[in-house]
Amino acid sequence: MQKILVDGYNLLHRAKDLREVLIENIEAARQLLIDKLISYKARRQVAITIVFDGRQVGMPLQQQVHGLTVVYSQPPQDADTVLRALICREKNRRKTLVVSSDKSVAEFAKTMNAETMLAEEFYRRFLQSAPHITVQDKYDYSLSPEELDEWLKIFNSSK
């Protein structure tokens, strides 16, 4: 299985529509990117880890969100340092794609035999026009009062 390591804020700043959200609300932009990656992951057999600089107070350093691993660096480390450590820990680096437009991160990944892709290219090719389906949208089974009444009539009439 391919592993994708994403430089979170680097990607947010490189994608125009995400950058516009980022200017208004950092949490909304982060969540939008996470949702897009979850949707991408649902369509492909890949493992994805996204790394953001600095965690917010009360947030864990790492969490799983619908199969996506979200990691926050802890000062004095930054996301680049965490990405380098994750690259080093990968057993099969040839099947690891590092998504970042940061030259130092990309060069390090290449020296470790990992694949690299510019953040803007990854976004354009895989996320920008992809359907935005969150897990909640995909499995929303809520019924209107009318639908509920109809189903109750159907099940009660069979007794």
C-alpha cells in the first residue's frame, strides 16, 4: 500500500481556494483539507498522514480522523522536522510519496529514496476537482417525519 505524507500548511498555502479559506478561518481551512484527503483516501487504497505546524491548546499531538492520521508538531519542532522523522521511519520509502513544495523537505525525501510531488501539483491532480464527500454525507440516514411515518405504517401493517 502506498503511503502519502503531506506537509499540511504548505499545501493549504499552495492551493488558491484553500488559501482563501485559510485567510478567513484557519480551522475551517484545515478541516476542509482533511475532508478532501479523507475523500481521496476513500477512493484509493493509500495510507495518508498529514502534518501541521504546532498544535492548538487542548488538541492531541496525533489523531485518527476516518482513517487519516493527523499529526501536529510540538515546539520547538516544526512540521518539516516531523516529516523528516516520518520519512526516516518508513520501511518502504519507495512506496512513500511526500507532498510538499518546501525544497529542503523534498530534497531530504529524495535522498531517502521517497517519491516527491509539489503540493500545488498534488492538489490540482487529486483534490481540487474531486467530489467532496465526507463520511457524514456518505452515510446520512436521517429520515423526514413523513418518511418515518411511511415506514412505521409499512412495518405496522405487516403484523
